[in-house]
Amino acid sequence: MKSIADLGPLAGRRVLVRSDLNVPLDGATITDDGRIRASVPTIAALSEAGARVVVCAHLGRPKGVGVEARYSLAPVAARLQDLLGKPVAFAADTVGEDAKAKVAALADGDVLLLENLRFNAGETSKNDAERGAFADQLAALADAFVSDGFGVVHRKQASVYDIATRLPSAVGGLVGAEVDVLRRLTVDPERPYAVVLGGAKVSDKLGVIANLLQTADRLLIGGGMVFTFLAAQGHEVGTSLLEADQLDVVRGYLEQAREAGVEIVLPVDVVAASAFSADADIEVVPADAIPADRMGLDIGPESGVLFAGKLADCRTVFWNGPMGAFEMAPYAAGTKAVAAALVEVTSRGALTVVGGGDSAAAVRQLGFTDDQFGHISTGGGASLEYLEGKTLPGLDILGQDVTSRG
């Protein structure tokens, strides 16, 4: 893949940057600006090189039929301006008259953010012609393209894939760093190599679990998905989240792990609640004895100690998915225990990668800082598909075939 340096002198050239600015909002308030912060270095570098920087991004999942105020990138433009320390113009549309006028008015070093890409049906269309027509409109605004939104490189979308066939293209610093780190997880990782998986559903991670059973030394399972593992072993899980249709698949994984010598670590205790609520009646119970009328909402304290011990000697750790419903204080301790364990092994020189929006949001909400970990990924789905061995369209079109690493 080409880097920005391969694009040649940038002064006076219009450079379209596909960033990932899909941040969580509470009304117009950004509750976690991590993705904006991660996007700043590439945008700043292009601006400092004299490029006329045109940033494009999406927010949420609008219907693609025009502007929906709750999905506007206007709050993001204001935060990006604060972080860049220079003015950021904002276009009220993506490829319309306002965007065209504001692109034309850019001077060298100026930065403009276009309105939400997904207000346009062509961005996410499955129809190649419709998607290509929108890519043509985007390409008309620029002289070169920089792909810097790692969180969307697994999507075959106009601003990710088709645009790269229409303009001189390169990867930005963020995408380059993400690929380098993920390659270290897949090509001869330093061992012991542990993977911590959480989140709600086993079905969201079927492919990556199968692939990791061939590469990791240990898999630590928490979050809502753990109850399907416990049920597959014959344990009562009460009213906990359970994917009954995945029980046979999980039994197969457990057998595959035994045959491959991969250690699967499950919680030994869980925080069980009478309801999905911070105010529910809660108790810590053995993982193999969850009362029939309770649901597990976090790994228990003994499990936190167990997981930390299993990570203590690791040289490589990848973590995707919280250990419980961390948004509610009674169910945050398990996620905090894993985060603290990663901080400790990071301090001893291990490569630690926190992958995925929920995990990244969790560590920040729980008081940790990005620099306490080796790398905080901006792409949950993209990271998982990379580890699964899938070809990512946004990388493939730039010359990076994910299936031929190394």
C-alpha cells in the first residue's frame, strides 16, 4: 500500500480524507471523542504539508434519504476544530452546492468537513453503478485520496472502496498503524499469546474464534457470550443471555481447543442479578450454579483474579469486548480487572491491543488512558475480520490483500 509520502508534493492539492468519526452522541454532546483524536494526526499532517484537506466520514446509520439532524457531523466539526487548534469549515451537504462552494474556497492548509456520507444512498448501496456514481461526485471534489478510517475498511462502500479507483490513493497514518499492529497479532506473535473475548453474542465472533484456535495460546471468555459456553458444558445459566442455536458450535470449539492444546478460560464466578438494572438485587455466585431466576451481568471477583493471572506472563494480548454490562457500576468490576491486568503486562513490555468501540469506550469510562495500553484500535468489526482472515475491501483496493500476510 502507498503511504501519503508516495502522493508527492501536496501543497495546493485537494486531498479527500476518509476518516472514522463515528463517535457516540448524547444529543449534541460527544461522549467519547477517541476516534476524533485518532484521526487528528493524519489530518494535521496533510494540513501542515499545504494540502487543502477535505474530510469525509459517517455517523450512525441514517436511512440515506437526506439530512437527519440527529446524525449530523456538526458537533464533530466543532470538536475536530478544538483538537486541531485551527478552524474547520463545515459543509451542510456532502457533494452538493455547499460542499462544492466550500471546497472551492479552501486555501492551502485549510480543513473542511463534509456532512455525513450516509445521508447519500450511494455511499452504502449494494448496486455498483449507484455506489460508483456517488464516488464520482466525491472524486470531483479532490485531486487525491487518503484512506484513514480503519473502522470502515471492511466495508465495500463508495468512500472506502470505489473512490480509490478514481483518484491517486494512499493510506493514512492511522490505517497504516492499525495494519502493522494486527499483523503482529497474526504473523508469528510473541508468546504466550492470549485473546480476551467479551461482548454480547458468540455469533458475532464465530469466525474469529475458529481462526484464533489456530494461533492463540489462551482464550479468555467473558461478557454475555460466556453463558453460551457455560450452557454448552451443561451448566444452568438462569435468565442470562443465551444463544441456544450456537450450543453445538461452542461444543465443537471446546473440543477443537482441547485437541489443539489451546486453553479456554471461563469465569469461575459471576455477578448474578434479579433484573437488567443497576438497582437490581445482586449476588456473586459460582459460574456453574447460577440461580434459575437470575441473569449473569459480569464476571465475578474470583474470575477477575483468575483472568489477571492468566494474562500475567503473556507477551501478546488482544482484547475485544467488555466482561459485563460495564455501563452500570455494579457490573463494571470485571472489565476493570481485565483492563488493569493489561496495563500491568503493557508496563512489562508486552504488546496489548484493545480492539473495538465498546472495549475502548469501557477503558476510558473506567478511568484508564489510551497510553496505558500498547494500542487501542478504532475498528472493532474491521479488527475482527482481519483476525478472522477475511479480505478487507478498503485495504484490498489499496494493494493490501489480507489473506497473504507475511
